[in-house]
Amino acid sequence: MKIWIDLGNSPHVPFFKALAKEFVARGHEIVWTARDYAQTVELAEKAGIDATVFGTHGGKNVVAKAAKFAKRVIDLSKWARRQKIDLVISHNSQEPLVAARLLDIRSVNLMDYEHHPGNHLSFRAAQRVIVPASFPDEALAKFGAADKTRKFDGIKEDVYLADFEPDPSFASELATLGIAPDDILVVVRPHAPEALYHRKYENELLGRLIDRLASFERTKIVLLPRKDYQGEQMKLDHPQPSVIIPESVLDGSNLIESADLVISGGGTMNREAAALGVPAYTVFAGKQAAIDEYLMSEGRLKRFESEAEVDAFVPAKKDQISRRKRTDIRTIIADLILNTDSEIPHR
């Protein structure tokens, strides 16, 4: 088959790069598209993915979001019509799923967060939906996907991190940022300020937590803003020399593996830390995902819930790590995707 994969956000790059290897090994051809958002294009280029770029994020304004959504659907449809696509695969990028419906192309959508408003569209547009086992059945019913969903036992981050081997040369990249091996390295990823699922929430703990961490000697904070304007504001809010915002894209897996602690206002980076056995805390201000509750039950993720918890927190070097090492997940998910013809009718 000729498979079209869309990269709508930066976490999609390592996930689909790993799955693409599985598809190619089975004789399929891959074509790529990407959206210019949150370093997605830069990460794709660094990963050796030749993606055709369509569209940008619509920002906070709902009208602007709708306009950019419609334009991207039109542009993708024009492009895909010339490609002779057999299957579209998305991780909740709505535009390629809508384009697939318009062009009568089979489609699969993967997702792991049940509270995203966009699920109402993407789950209905896709002909198959694939989610983790922790994803609530009542949410699938609400999104009209109960009869076309398949589940897997694990997290999507296992797909590309279960067999991860760190790059020894990455220490030199950290050294250029002024980070020594004996420093306590904390990686912080703020919330997505323009995401639909975060528009009603303010992240009140994150700034306080960064200042708390920066007050400790030998603690270095690598701050990874999602948008340029977010980074500029955070530089003003946190001018401490121990707060570092890299000027170029770093390899996320090696950065997390090198960290002593990961703190995120989103989801993916914390789950990557959980997969690699690195201590992780969430300061996500929105509705908690079932997948995060699952990781908390395993003791792989914790949550800051109050200013008192932040004010009492003391960072430390990590102990011996215990990785999840679910090396079977990649094949399982690839099977669920590629078996779409036999189980989901084409309609």
C-alpha cells in the first residue's frame, strides 16, 4: 500500500518514524505531510523525514483556527488527490482524516487523551480508531467510535522508546549548554497555550516550580517552550542563569534519558520519561488523562497539586532507572493499523 502519514505535532515525529520502519519492512510505501507547529518540521528534518509542509497552527482565536483548518483540509485534499493514497494514518490530526473522507480513502486515527474536544471530529472521520487500553469506553461511545475502535495494552511512547539506546556523544551537547554530569538536570515542558484542551485553564504552579528549582545550587533547568512567544515571556519571568532555553532542537529521547527529573504541563514528555524510567511530575492544569492515571498507578508519574507541595520540593539526582521495555508494542500497533481492511468495512 501507499500510506500517508501526517505529522501535526512534534510528538508525532518519533512515534511515526518508528512505525514507518515497520510498514516499510512489510513492503509498504510512505509519503509524509507535516504542519508547521511546535518544532514539528525541524524535528522531522532532523529525523530524516522528507515531509511536505501544509499549514500552521490557528492560534488561540477560534475563528482563525477554523479558517486555517479549512485551508489545510483543502490543500491536503489537492495534494492527496495526485498521490493515489491507499491508507491515511493520523494521531488526532483532524485535517488529513477529513481529507480522507472527502477523497474516499481508508483512514486510521490513534489517540490517547479522552478530553480533547477535537476527538468529536477525528474519531468520527476515521474509519478505525486505536487507543490504549486505559482509554474509557464511555468516551469512545461519546465520540461515536465504540464499534470501530481497537485497543492495545501500553502507551504510544513504548513504540519508539522500548528499545532506545542512549547516544554517548549527547553529553557534549549538554556541555555546550553549561550542563555538567554532576548537575541535577531538570527538563521542563510548559503547557500548550493555544491547544483547545487547555484554553480554559491557567497553569499557576509551573512558574512557581521553575523558580523553586532555580534556587538550588547545581540544578540546571532545560526549558522547552512550545512557541517562540512563550519562550520569550518565560525568559522574562525566569531570568536565572540556571534556566536554559536551547536555541536549537535537541534530541528529545536523549535529553529525557539524561535528565534526573522531567516536569511537563502536557502529556507526551512525561510519558516518555515514564517509558525510560526517569522520574516525572505533571503540572497539567486540564482534565487528567486516564493514561496518566494508569502511569500513576504504576508509580511512574506523580502530580504537583498545590503550592505547598511545590514549596517543599527538593530536586535530587535520579536513582537507578527501571524502563518499561515493551518491545512488542510496535508490532501490535502496526498490526492493528494494517489489518483495517479485514475488520472495518469501507464506507
